Amino acid sequence: MRTPMTIADFLDRAELGFRDSPGVVDEPRQPAVPVPVASYGRFAERVRAWQAGLDALGVGEGERVAVVSHNSARLLELLFAVPMSGRICVPVNFRLKPEEVAYVVAQSGASVLLVDPELDAALAEVKARHRFVLGEETETGLMRFGVEPRPWSRPDEDATATINYTSGTTARPKGVQLTHRNIWVNGMTFGLHTRVWEGDVYLHTLPMFHCNGWGMPYVMAGLGVKQVVLRKVDGAEILRRVDEHGVTLMCGAPAVWNMVLDAAATWEGEIPGRDRVRIVCAGAPPPTRTIQRVEEELGWEFTQLYGLTETSPMLTFNRTRPADAALPAEERARKLSRAGLPALGVKLKVSASGEVLARSNTVLDGYWDKPEETAEALEDGWFHTGDGGTLDPGDGHLTISDRKKDVIITGGENVSSIEVEDTIFSHPAVAEVAVIGVPHEKWGETIKALVVLAEGATADESDIIAHCKQHLAGYKAPTSVEFRESIPRTATGKIQKFKLRQPYWSGIERGVN
Amino acid sequence: MRTPMTIADFLDRAELGFRDSPGVVDEPRQPAVPVPVASYGRFAERVRAWQAGLDALGVGEGERVAVVSHNSARLLELLFAVPMSGRICVPVNFRLKPEEVAYVVAQSGASVLLVDPELDAALAEVKARHRFVLGEETETGLMRFGVEPRPWSRPDEDATATINYTSGTTARPKGVQLTHRNIWVNGMTFGLHTRVWEGDVYLHTLPMFHCNGWGMPYVMAGLGVKQVVLRKVDGAEILRRVDEHGVTLMCGAPAVWNMVLDAAATWEGEIPGRDRVRIVCAGAPPPTRTIQRVEEELGWEFTQLYGLTETSPMLTFNRTRPADAALPAEERARKLSRAGLPALGVKLKVSASGEVLARSNTVLDGYWDKPEETAEALEDGWFHTGDGGTLDPGDGHLTISDRKKDVIITGGENVSSIEVEDTIFSHPAVAEVAVIGVPHEKWGETIKALVVLAEGATADESDIIAHCKQHLAGYKAPTSVEFRESIPRTATGKIQKFKLRQPYWSGIERGVN
């Protein structure tokens, strides 16, 4: 028997088996009235109320519903309600400028736009056929409690469930179409490898718009896990919530964990969650020092995932193997800093040019209304990640050596900016670092490091360069270091290198030898 | 992107990520030379050698390969090798009589028959186009090491992977066709709910022919878990292996755990695996006393699964919820004695007549060459389990009240033989019990208990009946009790009630009011 693998499988099980268990704890501090702590029974009722509301509006199957919102219970509900009724959810990055949001709404052809009250004024000019502010306006004007929604006429695992626009490092963002099957397999595989169960408590430290919170909302519901909403990432607040709710599991980019480490330095009393919390790090390769500090200073288990929005996101997973538990902390951290072993069902290979290619049921169906880009990304039946990497022939683990578009080619040598960043970050005076290539007449590019010093710490350019030369081949050391107050990141913690490079390259065609 | 969900996903990951890890530890005590402890790299090589051998024999895609074997590394290899090359594996119950094996070989149309050396003489008359004795004959005469097998021309998740003949309680056994997708989803779901990971060590306490060892071989390989082969079930030997190999996970019917409990009573020193081992019980509803004793006397975590060969087998799973951990042992055991919550993706309902119906990607494709039986079993798009049950409206858990065909109807009342058995089993003098209906002129049927007393214990008919009347409604108490030396069971630990009933019903049409 074949039954369609759809998002409904997750919520159906939550409602059946965890009807009276705490399902979702909304963020108490938000401009809209928070949704009261919802059992999964109540959560499912609210999901049906959204669906009945969309029915009443006349929004048909396959139509797009865009949501621009910070993390909230309402956004979580919509991630189920919209695709479970055969419509397509478009969660939009809340940091985008109004004209960028307008582009996403227009490009996806969304007929409904739902907006966070905090963003309403800024996005006043962004319109759709139906526009609601999340909160009172949707509670009273859209949701239809007690009305059974129209069932989806032909539940199909290959139907598009969500369109997630990639943060975009250069061009206009592209809409990644994920199917129900993509999300189902990602959820099952993620849950399997991270060993999620109903004894877990999950804190939403990821933006939910980002690849649907990596698909975690689905598997958490399916396994009856309490989900605690965190509206805005803040190190000390994360520690407080871990304590208050008995959190056991969180996901986030390295920058998130560095924030927590900073907050932990001035935390009074024992760090909450020691020997209980496990974290999944992704979004950027984590510095080994961060890994070691998480395990030593917080006593949390560090695991790593590699993937992209285009892969739902799970491609690989890394955790310390039992056989490695007794290794020295530094060596364990070095092993953990690799992207990891392909998840069950994922096939990876590295192309002749060094690019990581993937085949998996988590790989996107295509870019919305972009047939050329889709064909290019899926050329030869493999998804082209755009990242450079290597597969360890011994244990099959992937190491990402560089985001391909960020590789620095200096004097004909390819340099992994990640490797240089990792080395600089191991210098005790360094709080943050980004390494970029800047134009150089002789070598094409040369290496520049942008450094944020730790509070109260001192170091000058020659210290940093000497530190690199001590640990790396000479050509990998930066030739210049600039000290900054901060380094801009996307909402998901990624450094936007193209923005850092811009001032140096303006008016120059990037030369690659 | 869609990639086919096939058994290859499991072995591919084992070979990639656990190439040098111990994969399979064969049974040392068997008539054929055991396969040396095999890393997953070596295991995958052996799988390819089987495939190349079948290629050389001219066995085409879709052809059936039957294997009659006690648990062994070779059988484990064949569970991968045959379906991964697009052929169909038919693992046969080693307890069947020669004419029954001949029936299975003929009905499945197997072109290859592989036989355990211990069974060779008894099965001398059972023939197929190609017949090999497992061991030296297959190592030298069939397997082709170093030859790449022909790839499966069109890997398809809906292709039949195995045909497993149901143990059959009345008629000729039927061949349950499981597809790659059935087995893939069962493996993922099983691994998810039992929280399998590479730190586990799995002991094969189940017969591997039985629903492919419940699909465990696949998920264990995919997660890099060491698999220890146990050729024949024996309580003391299970305790020794748990100790020797650091076993953490086992599956089996209640009878297996009762054997272990018996062996533990005379075990010298601490019971191995305390607070480390978890067991999955299925095949028959476990008595609450067994559950309690496993947790108290062995210190092993008890979990339960419900399913059938026709459902790959996973339909439900039950484990003590964190919120229930502090309940009194007896109440915890009572809750654990239920079949459990539907696994992710499984839909259950109870028909008007009380039969449990299921929809899931783990439900069989059909019975091999039995279109009528298939249509009947899948009527209205639901699989008919033949078991009676109820769904708890509070927490969604299924309780199997009776195998439908075994229900006792006495004086118009339906009595769950399981409930009566459970009550009798709670009497301290009782080691084993089976409850059946026997003909009665006035009530149609009346209840008879067949009891095996514990060693050295005494109890008579009136004690047992009084014990039942104390705990159950009067009409549920047996009207007669017979004491026996043993109760016959199938290889999978099921009591074959139809055999127990036969002598009482011979010559009588079973009357149901």
C-alpha cells in the first residue's frame, strides 16, 4: 500500500497521541497577544481554524500564502495549516527590506500576505489580494473556529508544500520549492539521527522562516515534543528559557552558540542544561574553538548538520562516535568540525572541480518559476551545492572546505577562507572574524582578514598574521588585517561575504587567475 | 528530486560510514563454517559476491530466491543481496515440514533454493532449478568475489523486495509481498521510535525469516550498529551474549523474555545489561507480570510494538512516557501492556465489528499470486488486521483485545482470551497459559484454560478459577482448567490456538451465537 507522505502525518500523530500534552509555548514578549500555551489538541484546532478561514476567503489549492513574521506560535501554525490544505506556504525573511518583501510576494504570486504587527508599518506598501496583520486581525477576521475546513482534494506527496526564498548572496533571491515528500523525509531523517523523542523539549533558536525552521517543527509535533517559541535570538534569554522549560534540544548557526557562550561568561550560578542539552549546529562551519567551548563551558553535546535550503536542509550529520568519546577535547572538536556523514538516503559526491553534489529525497523540486536556474542546479541529476568539499575515504565524512563562491584564489592557489577564519578564531583575542579576497595586481587576489576583538583584549595586525603563519602554509596567511566593531550577518547567522567584499572590488571585474 | 527508497540506502550508508566498524558477528556454533566477524565494508563485499553469483547463474530481475535457514550471517547477507539486485528474497520458516517448504518454494516459483546444512537432509526432496547448501557449497560454488554484479536496471521503490510467508494458523501460508518502500519506511520509523544509533549493539533474538527480522537488519546497517547473530533462542545464552558483546537492543515475543527471566533466576552474579538494555516486545500481547519482571528483575527497559508480517511489521509503538516514569510499577506495566501509539505515518481505525484497520506505507503490496485474498485484506483501502482492539480516546493508544479469530463467544458475551490469560498468568504458580473456547451445548462456547505450572509450584483447578473470579467478571472465568507439561508455540513464539482447539472441536462445526 502507498499512502502519501505529507505534513499531515506529523500533526495527525500529535493530535492523536499528545492531545492534552503541552505542544507549543508562545513567546510571551511580542506586540500581538501571544497564543496561550497550546496542547497539541488545541494546536490542531487552530490549524483547522486557519484552513477554514482560507476556505472562506476563497483561497484555492496550490495558491501561495506569504507570511512575514518573527518566530511565533502563529507562524508555526501556518507552517502546518497552509500546506496541509494543499496550499503553498511562503515564509519570508523578516529582515528583508520592503522592496525585497514586495519582490518575494510578487514573484511567488501570493494571494494572501500575513504580516507581523511589528513589521506592519515598514511593510505598509507591500500588498496582496488579501492582507492581514497577525494577531487580533487574524484571530477575529480570518480564523474560523468550529468550522471543518474543506479537505485537500488530492493529497499528493509530490505537491509543493512551501517556497522558501534563499537569503541570496548576490542576485535576487530564488524560491526553493519543497514538496511534502522532501519535508517528510527530512523530518524523519532529522529525528532519526538526532534521536528525538517525546522526552525532549525543543527551543526555537532558529528563525522559522529559514527552511521552515530546518523542518524541526514537523518532526517535533510528530513525536509529541513541547516546542518553545523564541522570538528573537539573545544569548542570556536562551539560557533563561533552557532553565525555565527544561529545554533539551536546539538548533542554530555558530554565531548563536557564540552568543550563548558570551552570556554564559556572566551567568550567575550553574549553567542550565549541563549533560542534558544537545545542540545541532549548521548554517556555517563552526570554529573548533566554539565546539570545544560549548562542550566544556556549557556541558552541552555538540552535533553538526550540513545542508542548504535547497536540501530541506539535511544532507549530513556529525556527532561524536562512542569510540571517540575518550579522545582529547581538541581532537574531538576537530572531528566534530567536519560536516559529517551523509544522512540515511543521501548520496554525495565531489565533482572534478571540487564541488559537493547531492542526490536525496530532501533535494528541492525546483526554483519557483525559474526553469533555467532549476536545470542548472540539477544538472546531470545531481544537485549542485555550490560548496567545495572533500569526502574522507576512511569514514565517509564530508568536510566543507569553502562555499565555492567565496573561495580565494591567490597566486594560483585556492585558499579556504574557512580554514583561515578557523585559525584566526583560535587566537584568544579574537571574538569574530571574516576572511575575504581583495584585488591584488600581481596575485589576482590577496587575503584580508576582518577582525572583531574580544572585549578588553588587544592584538595588532602583525600578531594575527604571525599567528596564521605559525599554523598555516605561508600563502594562506592574510596580507592585511582590519579591525572592526562588528561583522554583519544574515538572520540565519551567515556572513554575507559579497557585502564585505563590495567596497574593495567596486568598479573592478573580479579577476580569477 | 525523487530518489527511489530502496534497501540499498541502508547498506550504502553502512559501507560508506562504517567500513571498518564491526558489522556482523556470526553465530560461532553452527554446522557451516561461520562467516568471520565482518566489518560493514566486508559485509558489503560479500553482498556483492552473492549478487555476482546470482548473475552468473542467470537468475534474472524479479526472480525469487528462497532461503531456509536458522539465523546466520549468510541469511543476513541474502536479505540485502537478493532485493538490492532487483530480485525477490523468500526467507522460509525453518520449522516448516518438508512438504510445507516444498509448497512455499513452488507457490513463490523460486528458481533458487538455499538450505541450512542442518536442514539439508530433511529437505532432500525439496528441489528448485538451483539448489545450494549454505556454507562451503555457496562460498565456493556460488559467490563471486571481486566481480562487480550487474546493476539493477530500474531501481524502483514499489518493486517487491521480499515475500514472507505468514506462519498460518489455519489455511496454507500466504506470501506477503513487501516492497522496498514498505521496508524503507518500516526501517526509518522503527529506528526513529526505538532511538537506534551507532552506539547500539543489536542481538538477533528474532528469527530473521520472520518478517525479515522485523526489518531490523536494515536499519541497524544504515545506522552502523553491530549485529550479533544468535542461531537458536536460549535464555541463558542470551544473557551470555548480552554480557560478551555489550548488547543494548533486542526484539522478541513474550515467550523469549520469559525464557530469559527463567535463566536469570539461576544466573550467577549481576544480570548483564542492567540500565543499558532495551527490548522491543511483539508477536503476542505481553502479560503485565512479564513486563514488570523484565523491568524489576533484569533492569531492562521494556517497550512494545504491535504489527503483523503484512505491515512490515510496525504499526504501533509503546514505551513508558517520561510523565509516567514515577508511576507504581504495576500501573506502568499495565500501560505498557497496550499495543501503543500508531507510529508516525500510520493511520488506524476500529471497524463497527471491532476489527483494527490500518493504512500505512508499511502495509503489504499484496499476497503473492492471491488476488482474491489481497482484495479481501485491503477492502475499502484499509488493511484488515483480523485483530480486535480499541483506541483510547485520551492518548490514542491501541489495545489489542483479541486476535479476532481467537475471540471466545460464550452465552452471547465476547471474551478476550488475552485478558483471561493475563489474569491467570498473574497467579504466582502459573508458568504458561493458553485460554481457548470449547464447545458447550447451552452457551455455544465455554472457556477452558490450559496451564503449565511453575517448577515446584502447586495449584488446582478451583484455585485458578477462584483467582479469575476475584479479578474478572464471572462470565470471563474458565469453567475448566487442564494442567499440561508445555504449550506448543510457533518459531515466533505465538501460541497456535487452532491446534489447541482441534481435539475439542473435531467433528463439530464451530458454533458462534
